[in-house]
Amino acid sequence: MVGTPELRDLPPPPLPKRSFDVAIIGAGIVGCTLAVALGKQGRDVLLLERDLSEPNRIVGELLQPGGVKALQQLGMEDCLEGFDAIPCHGYQVRYHNDPVHIPYAIGEDGKRPEGRSFHHGKFIQKLRAAAKAAPNVTIVEATVSKNLIKNGASGHVIGIRCTPRNTKEEICYFASITVAADGCKSNIRSDFIPRQVQVKSHFFGLELIDTKMPLKNHGIVILSNRAPVLIYQIGTHETRALVDIQGKPPSQTDGSLKSYMLGTVLPTLPEEVRPSFRKAVEDSKSIRSMPNSFLPPTMNKTPGLIMVGDSMNMRHPLTGGGMTVAFNDVVLLRDLLADVEDLSDSDLVLDKLAEFHWKRRNLTSVVNILAQALYSLFAADDDNLKVLQKGCFAYFQMGGLCIDHPVGLLSGMLRRPLVLYSHFFAVAFYSIFVMFKTTNPLLWPLCVLRSFMVFYTACVVILPYIWAEQQC
Ligand SMILES: Cc1cc2nc3c(=O)[nH]c(=O)nc-3n(C[C@H](O)[C@H](O)[C@H](O)COP(=O)(O)OP(=O)(O)OC[C@H]3O[C@@H](n4cnc5c(N)ncnc54)[C@H](O)[C@@H]3O)c2cc1C
């Protein structure tokens, strides 16, 4: 390995230790948990993070019950304690201020599962502390270069180059497996994943103080004539409001964004939330935003490299599924790699990664497709989608399995893609029924034509996402 011309020129690493079993790029949601899981397995793990101070971001603040369960499977449930995390019991969806209650569905154990919402940065620091305390894990604060170390023509990844914090000199580490867990803006991705990230909208985040919630311990989803707004408590006194804006957002600099928030968004919110929302908008110097990205999964095929988390797969954050997918991926990877004695056996590892790609689908395809399809309906911007949006809300109002199954899928507890497809098309047919029911019979001939368009729209909404999940 050291004999290749490329490696001869590489500078030595600063630690006495030069090579590891696994080098993980990014101590975020995936990176920390994977480091703990593999460290506990007896692997020698190097965890690299460009900035170990507490992040201040508007992402990853509501963990679904399926994610809580995965953290328990990893023995890391303590990370949810002691930092003012708020229990979450489900959702309230409000359609033009008409509310429907959607509690998390009772599980096989006869109990209602619980999610958690919190400050993202505080949770990350808990995960990093767990990684620091885990056996066999070394954490280094350094920015990893896009240019991974590869072994000659085969493209086999054998290590990373990085610049430690407060230094200018690039150093390198070697590992049997390099894991790219460098998040949504991954700079490693473009060299290994052919698919393009798609961004249709942005979430603008505000922190509301001492808001009276319409339903305590629940995420609130607000549907109106514009794209959805999400509200959930992230601390005893703090509540997050995420406002989705499609296309090019209004300008921050000339005040148009604030005017939009106060003039267009504020009137759609529940009465009790409005005063704190107004104050948060008026007090904010700049309203933070994040792109809502979609990236279907890709099978890891490069020897020596695993792409995982947002660097490999993203979906709209409306349903808060990203961390649930991430933690379940870590559980699966840990279990699949458990019987691989030598991680440098790249053929065996690639076989395991192919298994990983197909096995993760039961959960991830459900979360990915549901997030994208639900977002299309909730942000309805044409008449056919609006029929589906109205029908979807009416479907939820029927209660029973019409909410238990959808919320079971969303929460990461029900992992059956066929259940998702059957409810989606049930919503489509029910929407057509509701359209007839609420239309003057004299106009029913027009409704017949519209029915075909609504059904076609439903297919266009979901089929491309189902197709994307079948690719590798
Ligand atoms: C607006 C928004 C809201 C969301 N809300 C939710 C939610 O409520 N619930 C939910 O489950 N999911 C949510 N998500 C998705 C969730 O945040 C992500 O799925 C999750 O954070 C992905 O974890 P990750 O480990 O892949 O990336 P991250 O958690 O982003 O971690 C990546 C880490 O890599 C580090 N890094 C990056 N590049 C380098 C480098 N070159 N060298 C060294 N370190 C590097 C970063 O500093 C970071 O610490 C939301 C997403 C968005 C956009």
C-alpha cells in the first residue's frame, strides 16, 4: 500500500497512531452513533469533526419514536436525557384552522410510543460526549479534504487527508473503511454519487418564546393556501416554527421576508401562537433558513468507502424522518459488519453493503416516499393537488386505521411499504369521493373529468419516488 507513488508523498499524521479500522468523517447524528456502535464492537475508530463546539442549527430537532427505539438498540438512550428534551406524543394537523388529532399509534406492546424534541446542538453534544466516552474511539477536530486517499487505479479508498483545527498543515490517516457522514452539504458526495440533490423549497426557522401550544407535547402542522408550517416545542420555554417557502424566497435584506411572515404566514397560524410568532419575526436580525433537499439512496460500491446519513440519502424534513433513518442505518450497519472479522476484506464488506442497501429499504423507502408525497399534498400548488390535500385531511378525520397506519409509517414504527402505497391510493380515491360530495350534482359531469386528472396527479406524485427507491 505505501509503495504507490501517490502515498509516498503524503505527510505523516500527528498522532503516533497512523491507521485505524474505521475513519468517520463528521461527528454529527450518524458519525457519533456509528463511532460508538463500532467502538463497542472492538473496532479502532477515528472520528473527525471540523468543529466540535455546540452547533446552532434549525435541523434535527424532532426525533420520531422509530429513532428513539433505534437509539435504545444502540444502548444510547441516555443521550435523550438531562438536556430539557420534550416528550412528543404525536401530531395535530390543522387544515384552515380545523384541527385533527393524530397521536402515535399503539404498538405491539400495547403502549403508545414516544418521540422527543429538543435543541439540535444540545443533542449533538450529548452524542459527541457518548462517542468520547466509548471504548476504542479517538476524536480529532479537523476538516477533511474532499480529496480522499485512493489506492492506485482501483479507486479503493484507503484514507483521508485533513487539516486539524488551528493549523494550516494537511495530514493524513489510513483506515480499512472510510465513512463519509459529512451531512447534507457533503463535499465527498460528488465524487461517488451520480445522483443530483433536488431542492424545491426552504424551511425558515424562528424560535418562539413561551408560546401557548394548541396541543401540548405534539407537533403542529398548519395547512392553508400556502406551503405548510411546522411548530413543535424544543425546550421548556422555546418552540420552533419552521415555515416552508417554495421557489425563490422573499429577500431578507429589503425586509420582504419579514413582511411575508407577518402579512401572509401569521394570519394562518393558531390564535394562541400569533403573539410569540410576531415577536420572534420582529426581533430577529436575520431569519435562518435551510434547503429542503431530496436525494434518493445509492448503493455503496466503492471499495473502502461507506456513504451514510444525509451525504447519501435525504428527504423533505416535513415528517422529521432524517434522524430516524440515520439511527436505524447505524443499527443495521453495526449488525451487518459484526461478523466481518477483517474490515480490509473489501469484497466481503461490499457484499454486506449491498445487503445494507436492500435491507434498509423497509424503513427508509417508507420514510422517504411518505415525506416527499405528503409534502406535495401539504404544499398543494395546483387545483388537483388541492383536491388531494382536502381529501387527505378528510381521510385523517375518519380516525382509526386512517390515522394509525399513516402515523405508524411516519414515526418509523410501521415498516411496510405496501401499507404506505395502499393508504396513499385510498386517499386518492377518497379525495375524489369528497370532491363529488362537496360539489353541486349539476357539476358532476365536470367532476368525472377532474377525477381522472386527480388520479393522474396522485400517480405523478408518488410513482417517481417509488421508482427512485428501486434503483441502486
Ligand atoms: C430544515 C431541516 C429540518 C430538519 N428537521 C428534522 C427533524 O425534526 N427530525 C429529523 O429526524 N430530521 C430532521 N432533519 C434531517 C436531519 O437533520 C438530518 O437527516 C440529520 O442531521 C443527518 O445526519 P448526518 O449525520 O448525516 O449529518 P449532520 O448531522 O449534519 O452531521 C454532519 C457532520 O459532519 C461535519 N462535517 C461536514 N463536513 C466535514 C468535513 N469536511 N470535515 C469534518 N467534518 C465535517 C459537520 O460539521 C457535521 O457535524 C431536518 C433537516 C432540515 C434541512
